[in-house]
Amino acid sequence: MARILVTPRSATKSGHPALEPLRDAGHEVVFCTPGAMPDEDELLRLLPGCEGYLAGVEPITARVLEAADALRVIARNGTGVDNIDLAAAERCGIRVCAAAGANARGVAELTLGLMLSLVRAIPFSDATVKAGGWDRRKGVELNGRTLGLVGCGYIGRMVAELALAFGMNVAAFDVKPDPAFAPSDRFRFAPLDEVMATADILSLHCPPAERPIVDADALRTMRNGVYIVNTARADLIDPAALLAALNEGKVAGAGMDVFDHESGDDTALPRHERVIATPHIGAFTDESAHRAVEAAARNLLENL
């Protein structure tokens, strides 16, 4: 029997049926503070003695991993593992598994929701009517517009297919483009600079880079009035450069689901009138949460 720590908020707040196979296999399942993301001190207290760790988005530092004396496997309930010190995990002999594709549908649908909200100014219109006014901003239609995708993995492909259904043209950059993915004659792979220069809406679906992909230089190459959507990682965008571009009118609007500090106390960017800000809800659906926990639990069972 192994002891397994479970920390994702979607699983700790009220439990999760996907954890039952772990218990059925004889493992002991323990939780961090229900509904809260554990900090380093809580992980240092809970992880020693655990052989398995079903992890959320909390930072997992070298200090934590070195203190986890029995830990053999970390199973993320998502696709990203950049919150884990991978070099320290390798040094400690800890295997790291991701739930590939489990949250793709939820993130893809949020991406389309942010795109529609931006081009039709839905939050602005809602706030105006609720305040007793009737101010309107003229929108644009998605049909015939070009969506630029940076990253065309599980999520990017779903976004592409949804955008194509709206009549959009899609240009995608990926470091390893898959020629087998050709959903329409309105879809094409292209170099990064071409994707950025031709996009009416630019959407990010890639891992973090050594430096922001959307910085002042990149913004200068984009079309005037471009919309930018980021449901991937906050450090893909230089927030100061984006804020300046919004103020200058170079960028017509931005939809952001990820920020450097996810506490609500961030920079001026999420409070900008042309920014639609959501609190990292891309994978926060019943279906995505279930698939992610189920995949992570399966990874634990296969590796313990």
C-alpha cells in the first residue's frame, strides 16, 4: 500500500470518484487543505512518506522534492509540468507524468468564448445595460477573419476546428508541425513571424519560452487592431508591452485567463477596459476536471 497526496482544488474540495480506483488498489489517499492550493510549507509537511503525488498547479520546488523521501511518482492533473522543478525531480529519481489532452476541450471552448466576447464587446455591453445605460460598441464577425495559433497540440487543434466551424481561416505555428493534421483547406501551418503578422486574432497554446513570445518587437509586426487571447501561460506575454499596445490602440483587446500572480492582486493589465480577465478557468469544467483527475489517477496506478 502506498500513501498518495492529492492537492488539486477540484479534487480536495469535495472528493472525486476518479480517486476510488486508488483506494480500491489498497492505497491511502490523503489531502491538503480542501479547496486551497498548498504552499511550500504545507507540502513539506504532507509529502514525506508519500510514494505518489496527484498534483495541481502549485509550485513544486527542489526543496519540496528533496524532502519527499519516499516519493516515486508525480502525476499532474493537466498537461503542463512547468510548475515542477524537473531537474530536481530527475535528480531525486521521481517520475513526472502529465494528463495529456485531458483539459483540451475546456480550454479550447473558453478560448472561443473569449474571442467572441472580445469581438462583440459582450462584457462591456452587459455592464452598460446593468448600469441603466445603452452604450454600444460595434463588433466584427469571425467569419473570414484569420486566427493565428501559436502552438497546435491537443488544445490548439481543437481551437482550430472550432474556429473553422465559424468560417475563420487558421494559420498555426508549431515547433513540430504535424502534416497529418489538415482539417480544412482554410487551415495551414506557417512560420511564427507570418502567423503573428497575418492574424486578426492571435491565440497562444504553447509551453513557456525562455523569453516572452509576445513582446514589444512582436507587437510591432502585428496588424493594427489585433486581438490577443492567452489561455496558456502568463510569461508568454510581456505585460508592460501589451498594456502599452492596448493604450495605443495597436491591440484592440485581449482575453486573459492566466496572470503572473493568481491572487487577484496583479498589475494594471487585468483591470484594463479592453481586457477580459478570467481567473484561470480554462480547465475548470466538470468534464475537464473529471478527465484530468481520472488520467492522473491512472498514471499513478500504472507507475506505483
